Amino acid sequence: MDNLIVSLWWVIPVIALLLMYKFVLRVFCGMVIVPDDRIGLVIKKFALTGNSRLPDGRIIATQGEAGMQAKALAPGLYWKMWPWQYTIIMQPFTIIEQGKLGLVKAKDGASFDTGRVLGKPVECDKFQDAIAFLDNNGQKGPQAAFLTPGSYRINAFLFDIEMVPITQIHENKVGIITTLDGEPLNKGEIAGESVHGHKNYQDPIAFINAGGRKGLQEDVILAGTYYLNPWFVSVEQVDMIYIPIGYVGVVNSFVGPEGKDTSGDNFKHGNIVKRNEKGVWDEPLDPGKHPVNIYTHAVEIVPTTNIVLNWADSRTESHELDKNLCTITVRSSDGFTFNLDVSQIIHVPRNEAPKVIARFGKMKNLVSQVLEPTIANYFRNSAQKSDVIGFLANRIQRQTDAREHIGRVLETYNVIGVDTLIGDIVPPAALMKTLTDRKLAEEEKVTYEIQRHAQIERKEFESARAGADMQPEVVKSTRQVEINTQMAASRVAASKGEAEAKTINAKADAEVRITIAKADAEAKTVNAKADANATEVNGMAEGAKIKAIGLSEAEVTKQKTEAMGTEQYAIVRVAEALAAAGIRLVPEILVSGKDGGNNGMIDALIGTEMLKKLQIENEGKSNTGTKAE
């Protein structure tokens, strides 16, 4: 324990000596040690020799004047920096990190030139030599030059350092530049023209010395990383102009030299100029991505494929050029109002797209200023020349006429009218019902006519089928007629023989048989008709037979009468009749008259019986004749 205490007594004096050594050297020798990671900023309290005061307007001393000194102490050992005359402030190095840049603002220096907002660069070892900066007329205020990533010995008495992110333009973007320093824009210009040598605006003084203009710039910067001084430029990132396949971009440039119009004398709606000249460029931008300054160039996307525009309340295409179009309402000549939908197909050729935009400015203006009034008025005028039914009936012709008329109109505007299509037509409900009823009636009429023809054909078919079914019977009847004819002929021959043999009776029988045979043949020709004919023939034959028999009997009677005498023949016939009837000619009881002679009683009886016999025969003949008929 005692040894430890003794050791401590030796250490304390050593430490004290060391502290006193540094204090003594600092006070009496003016020693200053600046570490390796620091610089020493010097404030001189007073000057023993030379100028003791700073010039008017200056705050940093460069000639040993009292005040904040421009010369800083680099790392190392310094003498004669007595504390009663100098104040030494240790300051760390200024470190600019990666992805940053250091903006420098000078607190002392010369005044800016008229119209300038940034101090021009001077040789000063990147602001690490404050004396050189001031001696070379470095200007007070924001500096055009800046510090890139690294470590710097910057005198904080003279310079303030502000770290800001570097500028990074992303993919598919362009940077639109507005400069804050440079020459003013000429009258009538909206952007500074392109100048060279400034490394995409990373060298402000080179830009200014090249005659760069202050304000919006025509040139843009593409995707990448840039050291841009935000005190010199402001950057706005916008999307690149994307033109899809099937479209072109018509450029209207607001900057550039005045170009010569290439549209010709017949085009009176604007100037068409070469690329990079002021006006509408004659060469549109093809599909792809283009780095275009949207503030100095307007790009109108124009479809070069077929465009469908719908005049319909419920249908709009993806391009939305027909967003404000609606179903067309027209009035016919007979006073009916009805609606119709129309589709117009147009095509803008690539080489004609600049003229269309020069004339209308936008594709929507083409639709609203030309297509909408042209098509609507055409169909209104067309409807007024026809009644509703005629309009509906001639739809195809009206569609063709509309395509030709609208095509001629669009041709004058450098647009091709591909086709005009009439869509849904909505006629008045009352008229539509009338047309429907009429059509139904016409269809029913046609249906009835078809049914009528079907029934007629069916009747003919049934008749033909019945005829076919009857054909065997007809053939059979025909054959039978032929057979009967032959048989009748045979019978006729036989009858003729018998007639010759039996004179009048045989001849009558033959004629009767011939008549009967003919009647049989006629009766069997065609079913019922044949039977009817046969019946008629039989009747005639029977009549002829009776007639023939009668004639024969009359002839026989005549001959007998001539042979026997009329009275005697009559008596014989009476006797035959009485005998045939079983009447006794001589009664069992004879009643005679006076003197035994014939009297009226006998004559009466005989006459009575003969009368009855004759009546019976007549009734039999009458019945026979009726059956024959």
C-alpha cells in the first residue's frame, strides 16, 4: 500500500509537467497543433504591423489585417500563434457524400455583373484557396461552380456549403430544363435555342459564355445522372412521348427558325415546315418513344389505321373521339320522327396527318367541326325526301349514297371516308305496329295460298291414287266389255240365224240380245257409271225387245187376222184367254134367253172375263216396262 502511494506521488507531477508544458508552449511560444482531420480557422485580434483594418465592404482579411483570415491552417504544427493575438478554431474537413454535390455560397468577394445571379468560377483550387478566390475577383454570393463528391479543406469564414442530391433522370423520362442565369430571351421567343459545350447544363459558365438564354430551354436531357447546380437550372421530369403502333405523332414546334411552307398554294390552313423549324413538321413521328419537350413542341397523336366513329347513345370506341356523338334524330316527309344509329369509318393517311392537324389542331376538332355536322345533316336531309316506309325499304341504297357523299366531303379535308354504315333504325311505335300487322297479314295470306295449293295437290293426288286403285277394275271391265262384245257378236250371228229361221220372232230375239249385250258392255266401263249405262242400255234393250215382240205378235196377229178374219180371230183369242184363265166357256148351268137364242147375259159374262184378262196382261206389261226402265 505504501509503495502504491509513493508511485502516485511520482505520476502526478509528471502529468502536471506535461500539462504545463503544453500550456507554456502555447502561451509563450504560440504553438498550435492542427489534427489530420481538421483545419484551423484563424481570427486575428489585432495587427502589430502593416494594415490593421480591412478595406470597406470586406469581411475576410487577405493581407494580415485584423479579423477573420482567408488563410486557414492545414494539419500540422504551427508557432507564434500566440493566444492573445490569434484565435484558432478547429473545423472538420468538408465531405461531399456520394450522390450529393456541394453548392457554394461566398460571403465575401466582388459584386455580381449586371443581370447575373451566379458568381463566375475563378481559379481557387475548388474553393480551398480562399486568398486566390478573393484575389482573382471571386464574386460574393451563390457560385456557378460546385463541389463534386470528395473531401475538401473549405474555409467556413468565407464559404457556406450546402449539400443537395445529384439530378437523376429516370428511364422513359426526359428532363425539361429551365435556366436561372444567362442572356435574356429575345422578343417573341418562349425558349432558349440550343447551344453547345455546356455538357448538358453541367457547366453553367460554358453555357453562359456560349450565349445560352435564361429561361425555358429547347433541349432536354435524357435518362442518366447529372451534376446540375439547382441555383443554375431547375429540372422537371416528364414522360417521353409514346406513339403506339398504328399511330403517328404530328409535331407542332413553337421554337426554331422560321421555315418555308411546304404545303403548297392550295393549302391555306397553316404552314407545313421541315423538321426543327417553327410550325407543323411535314414529317410526323413514327411509332416508338421520343424525347420531346412538351413545353416547346406539341405532339398530336393521330391514328393511321381505320377509325370507327359511332353516332349511337350506347356505344363509344376506345379512342373516345365519338364520346360526344349521339343517335341521330330525323324527320320524314310524312311528318314522323325516328332515330337511327350510324357508324362512319375514316382513315387518315400518314403523309396527310400533318395537314389534318394544321387545319384542325386536334382529331377531336375534325370530328366536331366536320364529321358530326356533315353526317347528321346528310341523314336529316335524306329523311325529309322520303317517308318512313320508303326510308326503311331503301336502306341499302341510302347507305351507298351516304358513303359516296361523305367520302367526297372528307376528301377535301385530306381524310379518306372508308365506309358509312346505317345501324339500328327505330321508327315510330304506331307505324311499326301498322307495318307489323300488315306484314303478318301478308304472311298469313301467303300461308293460306300455300295451304290452298297443298289441298289442291292433295286432291289431285287422292284422285290419282283412286284412279290407280281403280285401274285393275277398269282393265277388267274393258276386257269384260271386249268379251261381251265378242259374245254379243256371236249371239248376234246366232240370232240372225234364228231370225232368218223364225222370221219375225227370231229377228226380234236377236235384236233384243244384241241390245242386251251392248247394254252389258256399256254398264261395266267405269264402276258406277258403267252400271248406270248398263242399266240404261238394258232398259232400251228391254223396250226394244218388247217392241220387237209386239211387232212380231202384231205381224202374226195381222197374218192370222187376214187368214181367219177379224171376227173369228177375236173369238179365238177370247176363247184362249178364257181357257188360260180356267174359265169355263160353257157354264154348268146355262141361262138362255128367250127362244133359246143368245142373249145379252152371255155376252156380258164373256166380255167381263175378257176384260179382266186384258187388264191383268196390261198390268204385267206395265210392271215389266217399269223394271226395264
